[in-house]
Amino acid sequence: MPKQQSALRISHNLTLQQKSALVQFHTTNPSLKHEDLANWVKQQYNLLKALDRTIIGKILQDKEKYSIIASQDQSLKCTHFLSHSELNNALANWILQMEHRKIRINEDLIKEKGRQFAQSLSIINPPTFSNGWLQSFNQRHSFREHRIHGESGDAQMTNIDELIIIIKRRIVEYAAQDIYNMDETGLFYNLASDIIISRRQIEGSKKDKTRLIIGFICNADDSDRLPSLFIDHATKPRCFNKKSGAELGFIYLHNQKA
């Protein structure tokens, strides 16, 4: 790029903060001509070339844009007009309320809430609520992902090698198809995600550990997989509509400790 073109591009590339300073300087010095303002900008920001008078006039003509610049936007080079400001403000306030109440929300929930707000506000041509829209929304309001830490634990691995040897001695006399193993896992269907969207790090809080125990049974050569076993507290949960698990087509047991 020729040196003259490079200097011209650098001189025209003012940030919003610099444009705002130019507007304020002109307000306090209204008698200065555009040429004088261009020289002031050149000296103030060490530009290689003074701005053209037409550019100065354009900035002053749009001075309302630069009267108040948010702190997170001061380094930007141009202004972006925000469409659906009512929707954006409502959604941002809702996220802040969830943050204050320490309720965990994720990206999908923000998108869905945005659709609800758009419908309730009767927004014409609402946003697409895509990943790109969400990224711009988060940047605009200083939201970011945070991972909540707390209540973590490690599996107990003491004497595991000795226990494996004992098990191998017991099953050596059996064929693989006759050796079955059952293991259980907890389905924490009310447990919120550890990753949330907020402006600050949220302290860890007590988790909802309401769970349903599911047992899986299979033989060693994987030739026989038994149906999954479900274990919960209630004898006949309300959602069963007074029917048993067998009547609904699955194996269900109950236990007070689940």
C-alpha cells in the first residue's frame, strides 16, 4: 500500500471515544473552523494526516451519536444501531434477575426466553436467535460463560487392584456368557448445568439431587442385555396413573433410599 493511502486510512480510523472528544471540544470551542478542528485531532491523536473537512462535518452532523458512549464501546470504530432495543433490555434484565437469584441459565434457555419476550412484546421481524445473535447480545451486555465450582468429589479407588484379583479368581471357572454384571447410575433430572451465562462468577450453591436410579445388567460377552431396571422412592408414582411399572412396560422397584 502506498504511503499516502496508508496515512489517509490511519487518519480516518477514529474510535468512538475520539469522535466523542472531538464533539465535546467543538462544543466548548464553537468558533473554530473545520480545518482548525482537523488540525486539533491530528495533533491530539498523533495522526499522520489531518482529517478532511468533510469528515469533520460528518462527525459534527452526527454528534448525537457520540454524546454518550458506553464504556465497553469506546474502543469501537463505528456505531451500531440496535434494533429491538425493548427486547434486548427486557432479556438483559431477566438474565440479571436470574443471576441475583443464583438461578442457573444456559444459552438455549436465553434463546427461548428471547422468543417468548419477542412474542409478548409483539415484535415485528424478531431476531433469528441464532448462535451469532447470542454472541453479539452477550458482548453487548458483558455476559459470558462461567463454570460453577463446588460439591465435587473423587471416586474411591483404594485397594482396587487387590479387589480385581479376587473377582478374577471367583469367575475363572465360568464361561463369559454366564458371567453377569449389574451397575447403577443416577439420573439427576432436576440438576441444573454447571455452566451459566452471567456478568460475574456465581458462588456454588446446594444442588438439587433429586434423582432416579437406573440399573443396567449385561453378561461378559455382551450376548445378553437385560432390560433396564428403574428404582425410585414411591410405590406407585403419581405419573404412573395408578398403574404398575410392569403394566407400563418396564421393570420398576421402589425403595425408601432409592
